Amino acid sequence: MINAGNDGKCAAASVNNVSQNGLNQPQGAHCDIGSYGNGSDPVTVVSIVRADPNPTNAAECISA
């Protein structure tokens, strides 16, 4: 989650304000939650390509 982390824990010696992918934290107002920091706030999805355009081909899900 963007800007939802604990800034004190982010700055602690075990983290040192760096995400696992090497980005300095925080990128925005506060540290991000998650092991992989976000390099741009916010992320925008511009397109999605469906693997199968026909949703009726999906397997049926039955729960007991």
C-alpha cells in the first residue's frame, strides 16, 4: 500500500529507508507497505489484454 507504512520501522537499521528493489523510501509522504517499493506514486493501469476474450470458457467454480 502506498504511503501506508510505519516510517519508524522504515528508518530502522534493518531497513535503512531502502526497499528490497533498492529504491529509497519514502517515495511519497510515507513509506510504502510491502517488500517492493513503488518508484512512482500513483501507478496507473492503461490497458489490460484478456488471455481469453470469452469468459464462458472459464472453468466452473463450485463450492460445497
